[in-house]
Amino acid sequence: MESRTKRRLSAAQLDALIRGAVGTGVRSAEELTDGFANAVWLVTLDDGRQVVVKVAPPPELRQLTYERHLLRTEALVYHLAGPTGLPLPRLLHSGFDDPGLGGDYLLFSALDGVPWSQAGSLTDADHRALRHEVGGHLATLHTIPGQGVYGYPYAGLTGTTWRDAFVVMTGALLDDAVRYATPLPCSLVDIAGAIHANLHVLEEVTAPSLVHFDIWPGNVFVTARDEGPPRVQALIDHERAFWGDPLADFITPTIFGRLSEDDPMLVGYRQAGGKLDLTPQARVREALYRLYLNLILLVENGPRQYPPEDYARIREPATTGVTNCLALLRQR
């Protein structure tokens, strides 16, 4: 989607960036526009290889507080998750505060599959199988510990308990809502009150796990249909990751809905060793995380300034989501 946060680079700038990273110039480049925040290009190098370049917004452009140093978070995830065997692209190069660019960028190996969201001719059985497989991969991801720190370390939004970190994370987001004068369906006092009245359920989380928090079909690459039944080729776009409650990773895949016991993703998660019980307390945690994600979808339009006609398909269900989550939390 078009966004003000996406960096614009000329062909010469992109060529210079790639040469500095891998010593080879650019034969051709195609911008990949499916993402919402960072600029991404599929690049064919002079030597015939294909790579993907992800470039962060200019550092002087104000974003949401949790988005500080997003690509550094993503690079850390690759270093930590690679040894677990998770299907990922290869991180080929990372550049932070690059003097020529004036910001951060990452260079990945290109994938030959397609985003799940763009894979045609998939049956209901294919979708269920993919959800089951993703659930198994999430179980692996969640084995990566946080060494006693919860939240977003690079953004400085952390706590020594999940409850404390979530207070900091949601507080920063509500501050951003004020900064960008975000239209919301209720007052910030109502939102903060509902969150704080239910914080006790977060005390059930006693160890920080690595949480992707952006698993949707656009961030899951699948193998080509002519290779047989589609399989997960890679999980991508880890910049929103934080350390916290594994349950939070089931919010985006069920966005604008509710996690059910028979969801193939949850079934696959449990079969792969993941521990998650949908107790009444867990349902309250689910509502808190769903409220947090819906608020992000509303507040992030402040710095990004999406085209109104495109953003409407997100704004309207996210607004309804905030209202519904608050109603659930007030019943507790």
C-alpha cells in the first residue's frame, strides 16, 4: 500500500547501496508494494542473482513509538531464529545508520514462492493445511527466550514482567494517538481504564517468548502449486516482533475475529509442542491483544497517511474491533 513512510530511492541510489553491500551492481529492480511501512525492492544483480532490499523510513520521519529501529529488531530475529530451523530467507547483509543512505536497510535472499495472499487456486483443504503448518512454526518461534526482558528492546519499551511491558507498550500507543489526533470510537480514558482493569490476567505469563505479531497471509510465502500441495516456504517481515505472550501471535491470523479451539493453526501449534489453553483468563488476554492491534491499525495512519480509499477497508473493521474489545473487557 502507498505510505508516506516508504523511502524513495533513485536507480543510482539503489545501485550504490547494493554495490556497497555485496560488491555487485543492479541490473534491474522492481518495487514490491504489498507492505505497509518499509520500502522493498526485488533486485536482479549484474551477476544474475536475485535479492530483496528492505529500506527503513528516513530517521527524521516520526513514526509510532514502537516502530523505532524496526529493521534492527528484524535482523535480531533472523540471527536468533535461523539456528532453530524455521523457514526464513537468508539475511545477506544489514546496514545500520548507513552514511550513504542515512538510515537502516537489510538485504535478503529472494524467494521463488509466492505470498500466501496471492496464491491462486487453493482449496479450503490447502488453506487449512497451511494454517496447521504455520502453527507448528509458531511453536518453534516461541521457544526463543527473551532473557528476562519483555516488550520491544530496540524501541525502549520494555519491562521485567509482561504486565509492566504491556503497560509501557499500550501507554506509548495512546501517547501516539494523542500526537496524531487519531479519530477513535471512544475516549482514551475509556481505553486506558479497560486495559488497567484487566492487567492482572497478564501475570499468568511468566517467561518472555519471541512473538512475530504480524503473521498474515502476506507474510507467509508458499511453494508453487506445480510443486505439489502448497507448503510454507518462509515466514517474512519480522520487524513487529516483541518478547511477550505466545497467545499474541494468534491475534493477527484471526484479525477482526476470534480464535477458536478447532483453528488448524492452534491445532498445529499444540501438536508441535506449543502450550496454549483458551481459559477464561486467556480470553481476556486475547481481548487485550486484539484491542492493542486494532489501535495500532488506527493510529499508524497518522505518520503513514494511507490513501483514504485504500485505508477505509482497514479503518472501518479496526474501529469496530476497538468497540467490541472494550465491550468484552468491561464485562470482566
